[in-house]
Amino acid sequence: MITSWPYWLFLATAVITFWKLPAGWRTRLLVVAWVGCLATCRPFETLWLVLVACAAHALLRRPALAAGIGGLALIVGISVLLVWFKAPPSSAARVAAPEDPVAAIAGPLGFSYFAFKLIHVVVEVRRRTVTVPGLGEFLNYLFFVPMFTAGPIERLDRFLTHRDSTWQRALWVEGGTRIVHGLIKKLFLAESACRQGLALLGEGHEGFQLLEQPVANVWLYVAISYLRIYFDFSAYSDIAIGTARLFGYRLMENFDWPIFAWSPSDYWRRWHISLSAWCQSYAYMPVLGWTRNPFIGTFCAFLIMGQWHLVGWNRAVWTLYVTLGLSAYMVWNRRMGRPRPGSFRAGWVWRCVSVGLTQVLILGAVAFILHGELQPWHESLRILGRMSGWTFNR
């Protein structure tokens, strides 16, 4: 999408028209623009998503029904659809993911953002913490193309309040600058530098087998792949945030330099921030309240995060890996206590060591997504084993 000139022509036209229209017509324009943009790629899927959104809006506008069995049934229904979309074999063809994220509307990722935002609204309506707006604002929130397939998972109340109603030059400067940052990350860092680095290690060459490479090369391959994933994903978030700014909306940040995180818990506060916050609010805290067991709550939160792209055993094993890693750190940190001022653990040397150790732990998690979402779990464990120095015979 970001390398397609028709998209940028569409965006420029939509932005100019948006600010030329009277305020009362702007949301209607956006709804038509977003739904039309998605329908050009997947008309049938777009239609049924619109029907689901309209039905949900009609239910949520009746507080008594939403607070009762109706709201609960809606959450269950959305969750079932989400699992169906993500579970093989129904999602297998969709995961072979086109380069254009809009073309992935029917795929697991596009529907994930739609479903998670909708579940958020249903839960908060049941808690009486948000009021459902009119149909136009509601559809604009759910189908807002800049964040439809790249995030962040913006909260409804924040989406409606963090926006400017009048055009200012600063909007275009902020938005344009953020989009340029995203394009640099995507085109030069992810698609050029990281791809060339992987090619130098042998990727794409005939007979290349990662498990047959020296251990140092395997670590380097995983590290470059990790950087490529980070630059690619954060680039789309930058472009989404910048594009939204052109329309006056200020979306939340989705990444905060996770490659400099100094602990596992700090890392998950920096990586895909909106998803981590969603899982904390709607998985970790409820499960912790029911079980009083932080390990189970953490596991459930990471299980949802892991199945974000595709339901499968590989992501379940990934969940166990990251949960054990985070839990081990939390136990160690609790036993060590807060570092005393002036001690080694309070100095910059230990902070640098902590960053390195954290990234080593995260590189192990990257092994589970190295070859795509359909990578078998046993292949992930073989890559982890090779990173640990084991030798495998094909």
C-alpha cells in the first residue's frame, strides 16, 4: 500500500476534501472513504464487517440489553469469529500475507484490530465507562483505515476526544514528518538494509539451511530478522499515526524503542503498546481477579497476544516461553529488591548489561516467528536449540 501511488492520491484527495467540507459532513466522508477503500480489495468481506458493526451499534445503543445477555453474546460471537478467522486451515491462505496490508482485510490481522476494538467497546459499555456515539462516529472508529491493519488499538473515548476540529499547518507538518519517518523505516531500514544483511548471511541462496549455519551466524540472522520485524511494524504504526494526524486525530503511540528495553517487563511496555494494554485490561486483570495467580494471568495475556496473528501450537509454545521468561525475571527482581543508590545494579554499566540480556531473551522469542506464522512449533524449538549450540542432522 505505502508504495502504491493510487493510495497516496486517494489519501491526498481525502485530506483536502475533509478540511473543505463543513464539520458536520466530515465524519460521513471518512466513513465512505474508509469503507470504499477496503471494499476495492475485499467487497464481500467489507460488506459483512459493516453489517456486523451496524448490528453491534444497534445493540450497544440499548444499555439494558448491552449490559445483559446481549452484550455477553456479542463478545462471545466476536471471539468465535476471531478464532475461526485465525485457525488453520481457514486462515492459511490469508496468512501468506500480501505486501499490501489493506488487501489483508479478510485475513487474521485486519479482523483482529476490528474485533479487539469492538470487544473493547462492548466491555466498556457494560462497565458504563463509555457512551456509544452515533453510527457515523462508530463506523469511523472501527474502519479508520490508517489504523485498521497497522494499529494502534485505540480506545473509543480517546479516539473521539484527541482530535482537532480546525485545520492548522502544524497538523500537516506533524503528520507529514511522521509519515516520512515511517517510510524511511520501511523502505530503507526494513526492506533495504535488513534484507541485504540477511542476503549476506545466505538467505535466498540455493541450499541455504539456517540449522546448518555456525551458531554465531544463527544469532546474527535472528537479530537482523528481529530488527526487520521491528522496523517494518513500527513503520506502519508511524504511517498510521501520521496519516491520522492529517485528519486531526492524535492516535496513541504503539512503540517506544523496545530494542533499548532494560528488562522483560519494560520490553512489553514498549512493544505493541496498544495490544499490551488491551491484554492487560481484558485478560490479565480479569484472570488475576478470578485466580489471584499472576502467572496464570500473565500466561492468558500472552496467549491472546500470541494468537494475535494465527491460532496454532507454535504460538502456544511461544506463550509458554515468554511467560516463563517474564515470570523468572519478576521472581529474581523481587528477591533482589530495589538497587541501593551507588551500587553496581544502580549504575549505567548494569543498565547496559540488562539491555543486552533482555534482547537475548527476546531473540529467543523471535525464533518462533522467524519463518512466518505457519512455522511448526518443533521447527521453532530446533532453531532455539541451534542458538544454544546444538547440532541437528537433516
